[in-house]
Amino acid sequence: MLQGDWGDFTAIAGFRYLRLPVSLDYSLAVILKGPLGNGATFGGVGGVSGRADLWNGIGGFRGRIRLADTGLFIPYYFDAGAGGSQLTWQIASGLGYHTNWADLSLTYRYLSFDQSTSAVVRHLAVKGPMILANFSF
């Protein structure tokens, strides 16, 4: 949408899909001791599982801000949306370096999904650093 010596700004729209298998296995043991020291053991082993398939429409923006003529830039990304989730959003930014054949950047990303109280997973957040390489041909 916008581009200049300062960098660029692009609007985005699309879909996000998350398939999340969830399982929980348990083992329970209860030991009952009587007055004479003999005991009885009760318990059980089991599990429960479920799956969430989430489709969300998203809209947002992305781009980069160039830092003078150094080859350094600040990449940025933001989107938000809903659909299968009550709200999903993502934000990322960091520092990158541009060469003639590749862009290398180190960014930090935070991705969030918020669900209803009856969902398999009510809230999921994925966050952490990313190393990115974009090659130009």
C-alpha cells in the first residue's frame, strides 16, 4: 500500500487454521491402612482426549522500517481476527539486515487464541524468538 525510502506498509487479509489435539492420561492410587497395618489399594488408570479445529478470518498489516542506509531494518507484523475463536491475534517485530540476495532477521512473536468456556482449550499463547531468512532471486 505504501512504499518509500523509509520502508513499506502492506495491508493483509486471510485465514488462520489451528488443529490442536489434546490428551490427558492419569494414574490414581489410594492406599487405605487399617489399625492392624494391613491396607487395601484402590485406583485406576485412564485418560481423556479431544481435538480443536479452529478456522479464523484475519486482517492486519506488515512491513518494515529502514534504518538509514545501513542495511538494517525493523520488520513489523500485526493481525487480529475471529471465527472459530472468540479472538485471535498475533504481533511480531525485531531487527533485520538486508543484503542483495537475502534478508536476515531476528524477531519475537506472540500469537494468542481465546476460546469460549466450553472449548477444549480456553486460551492458547505461542510466543518466542524467530530467526527468518528471505532469499531474493
